[in-house]
Amino acid sequence: MAPNTQTKIFDSAHGRILCVADIRGRVSALNDLAREANAVAIIHTGDFGFFEASSLDRINDRTLRHLTMYSPLIPNAQRNHLLAQENPPAHIRQTVTISLLSEFPLLLSGQISLIVPVYTVWGACEDVVIIEKFRSQAYSIPNLHVLDEATTRLLDIGGVKLRLLGLGGALVPHKMFDNGDGNATIAGGQGTMWTTALQIGELVDTAQRVFDSTETRLLVTHASPGREGIISQLALYLKTDLTLSAGLHFRYATSYNEFSIQSDYEGFRHKLVAGKEQFDKIWDSVKIQVDAVIDENQRVLLDKVLNVVEKIPPPLGGPSPPSDEPAWKNCWNWNLCDAAYGSLVLDVKEGRVSAELKSQGFNYAYRRTATGPGTPGSSATPLPKGTGGALTPAPPPPSAATNVTSNATSNATTVPATNINATPNLDRAIPPHLANAGKTSLSTPSPPPQVKTPANGTARSLTPSGTAPAATSGSTPSNGQTSADKSLEKAEKEKQKKKDKKDRKDKFGADKDTKDGEDAPKSSSSSTPAPGSQTMHKPLSSTSTPILSNDDRLKSPVTDGSGGARTPKSGRPPRNPWTIFMRLAVPTTESDLKEYFAEVKNQIVKISFPLGTSAGRAQKLAYIEFGDEEGMRKGLEVGSVESGRKLNGETPQTVTQATDKGEREREQRERGDSQAGQQRDGNFGTFSRRGGGRGRGGHGGFASRGLAAAGLTRGGRSGSNAGSGGESAAPAASA
């Protein structure tokens, strides 16, 4: 059969061709896009929206739901209602009309017209009956040209003769010898269409019949040659110069050649060989049945597709040089995103084909508000040993106290730090271990001093005899903090220390018992003077430099290996910023949650139940992680408490976006620590109670706090005084 070919001559030395994908029935948008790009023609790569009223009866429930989910003609509110979990497929079928799926009937009736020629292949979701009518010419629409294996078009524009070859349908290997409801080489059924082996064979026959070395060949496919070895092999066999595809639904369009993405020529051959092996498996399983039913004309087409599959370029080290080697460097490929997210414009002038890609892309604005790692300059480095017994830190910022960092001894063993007092913060009061910097010790070495916080909040160092030395100027912060501020700061540090010690014990399994009292932790052994050594101290000020001996310098308490100015990371991977937290009244399972978020369950990447509380172990608290921000926001819309949805017969108590623990702690400090205990709120952590301690004597212990976090009881009695200001923690809020 002779190919259906026509030539369109554009009376212009310069022309722009718009290339788009997945218009999904919104045909009128093509005219808007053509005007915006100043295009003289449009090439479309599938999912055009070839449906009419009678197509609805031929579409199965699953495909109809898919079309409803992605149709740009359905308002979001109506879409959410139609796709609600409680609505059965029959409800969608009774509600959805053809006007909500495609404007093709309007195009067919003439109510919509195309202002420029449109050349398109069919995609994965189309009605095969309509495509058959175009093949038989029962349907004919001005300016609409359906490219298929038997139909080709030639565009003479800008000094280039552009030959368009088209291959429609999704590439589904196990359906390559199944025609479905289609006739001849076109295959499809129940609202979907796919590529067949005979379709590829006929395309090869058409391309051979119209071959002209003066033409530039453009292969238009719905399946991507970047992922499908058979499509890539077909492009190589047809000696195409350019390929245009879709089907991957990315937010960016891609532009590449095989040379740019393969490590070497053998890498390219490997993809082709993998496609051949995939085809051979299917062919070997159906060969006997196919040979028994095909006629003579189909045998010719089958032989052509087998030739395509078998003609793998030889390796570079073979006996004969690879004749097709230039093609894998010179054939250029574009894979398009959906029309709603971007497009490609081929600007043709004086024989040169220029490309302009436009993509909506990803939204990275969330990273400006996300808690990220510190900058390289935010963590202090250990100070070097001085040659004259003096330790000279870097000059401090104006109006800030001199910052003394830790200098670990040569025999010290370091582990990841969790003590927030490892390095004094420039914005905070001088910690207890530096409060005695102005006191000179000339006596023999003694046990390390203990630092206590009496009721008035002044840090004093107790000598072995129990007497407290007089406070020096070094104990007064240079930033002008009052004693009440210092006491508040010390209480915050004590709370953080207790929590950090618990985390360290849980993480490393160390047999360390935390004292449940109000005493501050003792100074580390690394700050204990060696026998016979003498330590010289000077009062701290904004300009003074502490003078220390070579053998015994003033050191910060030895922590778990941090030399930085900020609390080190816990070693956990960064959390997914697109996470929903749910608090439930009844236990649930992962499958129940996926059914609850049925509309976006395909975008859920992980569901987890925290084990830190009894409610988490009972699976009444859950984190639902999504692949992107759009999926999470849609999940919040469809699964909100206000939506009235029920999970296991009960409405969820909380459905909200999860936030960082650090953000909540900062908010707590801004409120002035008005509450002593905080309930567990599904946001990646638990607030410890102020001044409460752990274990016995800790105001109710683990069991009471676990019940309070689960919302089963009140938080218990008030916490004890946390600082010198006599500040007492308020009772925990009830659930």
C-alpha cells in the first residue's frame, strides 16, 4: 500500500514550530500556545484527547478514573469530589460527561478551529475507534493531521525540508502482538492504545518508500527513545536526525544525544541489546501462534520489524567498522513535559534548526524556610597550642565576650557531641566552667571543682574544703545579662543536657546513669589539671586574652567530639519536608492510611508510626511522607479534619503538616517558657519537661509522660524550680 504523504510549503524564509505534549483534550489551548510562541505549525506527541460522547461506554472504570484525575477541563473542587474514596466507579461514570474530558467533539463540529496546522500522534489514552475513522478518512478536520505508520508529512520551511514520521501509542512489550479492538496495524481498546510490532514494520516500510537524502527526518513518538531500546533502535534504523517524544511527565523538558548521556559507544549498544532481548522474549513465546494467523502482507511487515531488532551496530573492536556510529552522536532527542508545564520551539531559519525550551520546573522556595546545615564558618575550630604558654583566640566581634573553645588533649577520646555547653555562645552568659577563670590556683592539684547553682543563680566554684571563692569579674557576662536572664539560660541548659544525655545513651548503648538532681554536670576529666601543673588565669573581658601554661590550659568541658559553636547533628538523615502528621482516636495501619488518602496514594513514599510514645506504638500517631510539595498539599486538602472523612469509623483528631522540632523549641522560648511540659505533637520529637529529670522522682516518670503525650491524661503536677529566678513550670496542658 502506498504511503499517505503530503507536502506543506510555508511561504516564509523563517518559521517557528511549536512542539507540545499531553494537551489532554484541552484543544483550544493549542491556539493560545501558537499565538504566544508566534508559531506557524504545531507538533504534538500524544494524549491529544481523541474522545467523543460514545467513547465513554468503551472506557473501563480504571481508565475513566485516570482521565478524571488529570483532565484540565475539570475544576479542582469537582475533581476532588469525584475522586473521593466513598464514591464508587459508578458515581464517576454517571457524573462525568464528554465535556469534562475533551473538547474534540467541539473541534469535530467546527465550534473550535485550529489556527495553524497541527501534526500529532496518538498517546496512551485515546479511543481507538476515532483513530480508525481518521485512517479511513471518515473523520477529517481542517489543519489537523494524524501521523501514523502509514501517514507522513513534509514541511518545507526556512530552507529545511522536514520529514515527519510518527509512531503512536504506549510501548507495552507484552502487547506488541495484540491488536485489541483495532484493525490492521492500529491497536487499542477500553480507552487505551499501544504500539504493535506490525505498526513498527509498516512505519519502516513508509519511511523507506519516501526516503530522500535532501530531507531532515524527525521521528515523533509517544514513548521515549531515552528509555526504550526498541524506539532508539528504530530511530537509528530510520536514519532520523531528530526525535520528539513524551510519556515521562517530567517538569523539565530534556534535550540530549546518546553520546552526551552514555559513557561510551558500548553503553549505547548495551541499551539497544537490552531492547532486543526484551523483544526476543516476547517473540519466542508467541512465534508459533503468530506464524499460524498472519497473511502475506503482514509477513512482509513482520520481517521488517525483525530486521530492525536484529540490526544492532557492531562493536568498535569488531572486524568491520560500525557504519551507524555517526548517528548515535548526531541524532538529537527531545523529551517534552506536559503542555501545562512547558514546550519546545524549533526556530527554522536559513537551514538552521534552533531550539528554545521552556519548562515550569520545580519550586525550591521551601528551602529558604527549611532548617539547613550550618555554614562552614559557623563552627569554631580547635585552638592551636601556643609557644609561650599563652592561648590566643581569634578576635571577637564588637561588644561580644571573648569566646574560648575546647582544645582536646592528645589522649582524649571523642564521640559525636550532644552537650549544648561544649562551646559558649556569643549571645549567652559565660557558662559555669569559665566563671572561675579569674581565680589563680598555686596549690597542689586537687579534684576537679564542682559548680552549683544556688537560688540566686550565681555560679560559684566549691573548693575541696567546701568554701566558695569570691566571684570575679569573669563571672559577669559582658553582654549585660541580668541574674534572672542567667538563671533562665542555665535552666534551659540543664534541660538540654538531660535530654542530650538520654539521646546519647539510646544511640550508643553506653551504660551511663544520669543523676536526677539540680546539680550541674561535673567538669570533664580533660579539664582536670595534671599533677604538679600550675594554671594562670586572667579575668574575662571583651578584650582580654586568657594566659595559660603549656601543660594545663583552660578548656571547655570535653564533649562528644564537637568543636563547633552549634549543637551537632544527631546523625539522622534530614527529614522529608513534605510530610503530614496525623493524630488518630483509634489504631490504624499503613493500608488504611493509603485508602484514606486514595486520591494521592501513588504519591506517598513512606508511612511511619513513631515508637517513642504509647500512642505511637499503638499506631495512633502517623507520619505520611510525599514525593513533592504538590502531593502533600493535595493530601492536606483531601484528608483534612474539616473534610469529614472517617478512618476506621472515627474522624482523625489532627491532620497537619509536620514541622521541625527546632522550630517549636524556638517558639516555646519566644513565649517565655510559659508551659513546663509540652505534649507530643507529631512533629519529629518530644519536648522534655523543664526541671523534671528522668526516672524515679521525675514528676510521674516515663509512664505518666507517655500517657500525657497520647492524650489519655493530664501532664501531671508542676515542675520544680528550674533556675534561680524561682520560675516554676506550669502544669502540662490537657489533651
